[in-house]
Amino acid sequence: MPYTVHGQATAVGVKSHVLYSRLLTDTDYWDLLNLKTTTEISNFLKQTEGYEYDLRVLPHEYVHRVDLENTIKMTVLRQGASFLPYISGAMFKLFMGCLGWYEAEELKSVFRWLRSRRLTREEMKQKLYYMAGSKLPYDDLLNCRNYAEALECLKETKYYNVLREPIRQLMDGETSLFSLELAIDNIPEMEIHKNLNKLPESDKKQLQPIFGTRIDLLNLYHYHRFSLYYHMTIEETLSRMLSIKYKVQTHHLREMSKVKTWKERLDILGKHFPVYAEIFRSALEQPDKELALEMSIARFQYRKSLAVFQSGAPGFHTSVAYFLLKTQEVDDIIRIIENVRYGYSRDSAAAYLVKPILDRGEPAWQ
């Protein structure tokens, strides 16, 4: 007998609590930070409940960075897909929207390859990881010689209509993939928003703080980059960012655009949304402003996801919050792999993790 909506929510909620218990501990993070090679990281993760199943296929003697990163990403995709048989309707579609973040990244990678051709077709194919249920024709895309052929390959996918204009601009001489990548990124956000509003009211109420603040911070981040680095007018900015809004509305952005400096803009933002303003203000005071800003946003979203996961009885909201926490853990592991590659110190690496791992009782990055 099929699950009722309530039964679906309870099933995935309980499952997510089991998986949450397998997330890496603070001790695991510190142990990873002390390792010296990609192979050591791989062998360590094979001994953890969260990664032993997926990483068993990797050799013990030598593991290439790309192979390890792709296998780790497949862990979060496999776990996300494992929720899908238990849910249907808007729950299923919202979860597919979250999985769509990874599909969007792969499609952007294909277009970057089309532009640069720094790798052979086979080398590029090995760098891609294939998401279950994806309708992207990867093999056909990698056979394309230009943007027009790539667009034709996407004709039967949800990306086709959205990418027609950005690809036309590229064919007319636009050198940056900026508009195309932004259009790709916006697709899963729109899908999530649409299906969030179709959820049962209790699930919608639980998840709206996560996805609502995500929309706000994405729009503010894009506004920051468009105005600072691309010198776009407010109208050009609004035409490229997400049309959906949560708390930060168009009139707030227009008000911010009337002043000239970012300090003045943050003062205006702070009158309406002091928490958001502080995220930007504290990050933009750091030497590496953009990296600091990305990390500040990710940490804010981590805390939001954790709060939702820990709220109420196990339900659909719990499974989504767990999935978001898992994606952030995977991102942290990939950062650790990169830190090993470039020889950063343990403490320097810890300062750029999303999870606030405790060091003598305090989060390392605080």
C-alpha cells in the first residue's frame, strides 16, 4: 500500500536521522586536516560509515584528486536519490530541484570546456560525474564543436528555452560565460521555489526559512557582484537575478542603488535586514573579500539547515535539511583535499570550512 503524505514525510524523516548520525565528527575533521595526501584522505574516509560504501571502489595505493572528489560528490547524490522512492508530488519535485544544483554544475563545466578545450574529450568525460535521473545528453554535448550545436543538444531538456538568449549572445561575440552560467544556476532555484509553495503547510513553514534566506542571499550576492565588478545599472542587475523574492524585495535593491559606496548600501540594508548586512559587512572587511563572503553565506545557511533539522518531529523538512548539511560536508571535504594539494597548514585550512569544528571548545573559524 502506498504511503500517505504524512507517511512519506515520517519515512524520510526517520531515514535522515539515521544518515545524520553518520556525518563526520569534529574529531574526524581534525584527523582529515592532519593528513598529507589525497590517498590518505581516501583511505581515512573508507573507514567512516558515511563514505565507506562509495569509496570502496577506489584503490588503496594511489588515488587521483579528481577521482576522489567525484566519488565523494556521488555519495551525496546517491543519498539524496535514496529518499526519492519514499516521496511523491511536490516533495519529490522539490528534492529533484536540490539534486539539480549538481546537474547545473556539470552543465556549466561542459560549457567551460567548450570555450577553452584545455582537456581532450576523454579527459573531460572522466571529470564529469553522472547523476541518476539526469536527462543531460553528456556524450552528445562532448561531441559538439560550438555553442550552437550544444544548444541543439539541449532541445529536449528544461535548459533549452532558458539558454537560447545567453547562447545567442555568446555566438554574437560575448566572451564571458557569466550570463549563461547565471541562467543555468537560476533553473533549480525556480523549481525549488515553485514546489516549496505546493508542499503541505507544515512542511512549507519549516523549510521556508532555509530556502527563503537562500533566495535573499543569492539576490544580494548577485547584486553585489553585478554592481561592483560588472558595473551594471540597477535595471541590468534586476533583469539577470532571480525574479522570486523572500524578504529582500526589488524596492530594497533600488533604494540601495541610489547611493554610491558599498558602505552606504550596507547601511541601508542594515536598516531593513541587520543580519544580512552584518554577513556582508564582516566579510568585506577581510583581505580576501569574495572568499570570505562566500564562506559567511555558507555558514549562515549551515546554521539555518541545522536549526531546521533539529526542530520538531522527523518529517520531510528533516530530510531536506539533512541533505543540505550533507552537501556542505562534501564541500568541506573537497576544501580539505584542495588544502592538501596546496600545502596549507591545518589551522589555516580549518578557518575556511563551513562546519564550525570545535578546537578547545570554540569553533575554529570564530
